[in-house]
Amino acid sequence: MKTLMLGNEAVARGLYEAGCAVVSSYPGTPSTEITECAAKYDEIYCEWAPNEKVAMEVAFGACLAGKRSFCGMKHVGLNVAADPLFTMSYTGVNAGLVIAVADDAGMHSSQNEQDSRHHAIAAKVPMLEPSDSAEALSFAKLAYELSEQFDTPVILKMCTRVSHSQALVETGERTEMAKPYEKNIAKYVMMPGNAIRRHPVVEERTRKLIEWAETASINRVEMGGTQMGIITASTSYQYVKEVFGDSVSVLKLGMTNPLPVELIKSFAAKVDKLVVVEELDPIIETHCRALGLDVLGKEALPMEGEFSQNLVAEKLGLQPHAGKALADAIPPRPPVMCAGCPHRGLFYTLNKNKCTVLGDIGCYTLGAVAPLAAMEMTLCMGASISAIHGFNKALGEESEGKTVAVIGDSTFMHSGMTGLANIAYNQSNSTVIILDNSITGMTGHQQNPTTGYNIKGDPAGKIDLESLCRSMGFNRVRVVDPYDLAACDQAVKEELAAEEPSVIISRRPCALLKYVKHKAPLVVNKDKCIGCKSCMRIGCPAISIKEGKARVDDTLCVGCGVCEQLCPVGAFESTGKEG
């Protein structure tokens, strides 16, 4: 049966058809839907793990037990999981193990646009790159075959366009797969004496994979005009075909690590000019140059950002496709925290108190945006807590009473706990604020270990943040409602004045959660409003100024009341119509 599927949905279908039994992942755009879709198949056990390292280790344990397994993540998540990945390359697998990593060229939802092919090369594991949903399904199934044939984990590299675009997919039936567990200390116990004997195995495996890549059907030559030959992969292949059609010859690579040698040389010999079209880093181009080939690549095409049909055409000497110009310019729409976002009141308080705020990864990173402008650093998951410790140790009394770290509940569980343990152990006078909105908000409302529910929404283990922080050695742990500006202000002032480490938990569920019942939206009494714009200081998208007076969009307002607390004349009133 053929059906339209997102690339991520197609990967999940491929896992199902290949007999995958265990899925453990951490949500990260653009990879999240793979695991969410896999969870719809009752034959697959699925879970959200606290972080990517844990997820990969869970998947490894499952494959060791003899069941095909999977873990998914975005590109920066692979950094977190690099430790087990590099050693799993040495141990190999029992049943097949597939790792999906979704890159984000263009940084639509990421703090960098690193190229995950480097991880595959460094870890010496094979990487497959589908270019559409149909390949996403078939490559997922192939990845398991390669994993077991070559005794290796296999990386399936997705990207934003393949993950989130739809194409026709032909589905098949599920094939159950299982292997017996066999004790093998020399293979799976990676102490130095064993590991040193596994490295030559990895190198021999790479040689065999190169041989396989030379004739593999997923690396295919499409001969057309021979004036130009283009080597490409993933979405870049789609752009090349749309721009050039059959006027050029194309070597479409489905496996981007390891790369073939003779296949590329043979293709290069058939064309007058050799070009490599690949997003981000010149991985294929560098390989071609190492083979002694004269190739055009990053001299013409950019190292950064997403490609497009027009970009490929322009950079390779063709006229970009003409498009119709809009009569009116589209106004910019910068990202902002939602109306009623529980983080807004807390960030307003931090800004008002002129705090130096070290931030973290999550939707609350938007606290750095004007008019709140209440965040001065964001690095990676969990870094806010580790960084405030170093910041305060470096500056001592200069920073005490002024500096806080903010981190979301899911991010805290991901990698904030170890940083908090460091503060407790090495004793910096640091104040950490956990922004507990009771969900993993940034990636689309996934559950996490603090919510009490699993990936299917069933009751699960629930970690008590207050008890956890106290057990780690914090005497000062308090909970505030971020809708209560006076309480937030008091908590921030008192904890910054304390002469010991402290934790503030800012607790209020995300306003977008379906089960959250909102108060009636507010309306502005124009007779009372003096147009002072005090309400605009919180940057709520439901509030605007029209004809010199504040105005509330009742389709956005959730009645949180934060603006009421800022108005000096009491101009905000309830409509009485609860949402």
C-alpha cells in the first residue's frame, strides 16, 4: 500500500517493518516524530530517556540482549551520546542497532549547524542518508541488515527537509527478528586489553564496508549530459535533479560513510567537469580531492545554511527560477514566548532586579529577546548550572547577589543534575532557578521524568524536584508561582542575599497544554488606560497599543494576570468568559 508520510514517520515505519523491538530516544527537533510515530506500534517498546547518552546505552543493552533496537536524536544530541557511540563501534552489536540523527542546516531550532558526518567518520561507523520519505523507510530497514552483517551500529542521517517533508511511501509487513544473547567478555568488556584487540576489527570492517559501497544499489549513477557530473546526497540530490534534470550526470550517494573509491573515480572519468553539491562541510569534496580528482565544491557553494533549488542554480551558473513578487512585504515575525507563558513573569522579575542570567536550552531561551532581554548566555543542555558555578568562583563577591542560572525541568533532568551536584560539592554561592512548566515544551510537549507520565501518556515514575535538590545538599529550596510577580521578586531577592547555594523552582504548567484551564481573557478599560505602556514591558503577544491605548487580543489572552500587576491605574479587567 502506498501512502503519504513524513520522513520521520517513514523511518518509524521502517523500524516497525524491520522488527525493531526497543526504542529509546530524547526529543530534539527535527528528529522527535520518529519516536512519537514508533510509539504508535504496540509491537515496539518506546520510551523517552532523560538524555541521549542514556538512550543510546539503553538501545545498546537491548541489542546486546538480541533484540533489534533504535535511538533517535538531533545533531547536538549526538555530542551527548558520543561516549557510548565511539566504544560501541569497537564492541559491535548482537542484534541490529540503528541510530537516527537529524541535522539542522539553517539552524531552524538549534544553537549550531554541525555536520554529523564527522561523528560517523570519527567513530568509524557506517552512515546512510535518505533523500526522501521512501528512502527513509527502506534505508531504516537496510540499516538493520548492515548492522548485523558488519557487526556495527549504523547511523541514519536525517535533516530538516527530509524529516519534515512528505512523499509517497510503499509500506510492507513486519518481520520479527531476534538473536540469542551469548556471553562474550573479549567482545563486550572494553577494558584496554580487550579494546586494543577490537581496533583492528573496526579497521577491517571499514575496508569491507568500502567494498560493499562500491556496488551498493543505494550509491547509484544516473547518466545524463556529460559536460558536468555532480556527486551529491540527501536533499541536495533533490535540488540538483530539480535544477538540472537529465542535462547533467549524477552520482547519488546513499551511504556517506565510508565513501566508495572506485565508483567515484569511474564516475569522474565519464564527465568533463566534476562538482560536489553537499550542505555544510566538504566531506565528499575532501574525499574526492584525496583521490586526486579535480572537483568544484565549496569554492562555489556555501559552507553554511540550507541549500535550495535557486541557490544551487545560481551558484552553478544557471538562472534561478523566477517567482512572483508579493505586492506587500511580509512583516517579520520574530519568535516570542506565548501569551500566558509561565516563564514571562520570572524573566520580568530578573530583568527588573538587573540580574546576570546564565540560560539554557529550551523555549525559555526566548527570555533573551527584547523587551525582557533577561538572558546573557546559552551554550548547551545543562550548561547554565555548571557555568554559574565557574562564573561565581571566578568573580567571587563581584557576582554574588547578582547572578542566577535558569534551566527547564526537562533540561535539568537531561544534564542539569550533575552541575547542581558540583555546586553542592564545591560550594559556590549560586542561585539556580528551575523553570518547571511540567512538560518538555520546546520540542512539542513530550513527557519527562518529572511529569509522572510515559511516552504513551500512561502513569510512570515521577521525580520530585524539591526532594531531589534537598537530597543533593541544598538547604534552601523554594517554589514560586511565576504569575505572582510580588512572590517572584521576594524569592529572587532573598535567595540572592543568602550566603549559601539555593534553588528556586518556578512552577506553573505550560499555557499550551490541553488540560490547563485558563481564566477569562482580560480587556482594557479605555477610560482608565493612560497609555503609559507599562504593560508592554513583559512582551506579551496578546497586548498591543492602538490609538495610544493598550489593547488585548482576547483570542490569545489566557487571563494570567501578569499585565494587571504592572498597570498603575488598574485598567485591565476580566471579561468573565473563561477559556
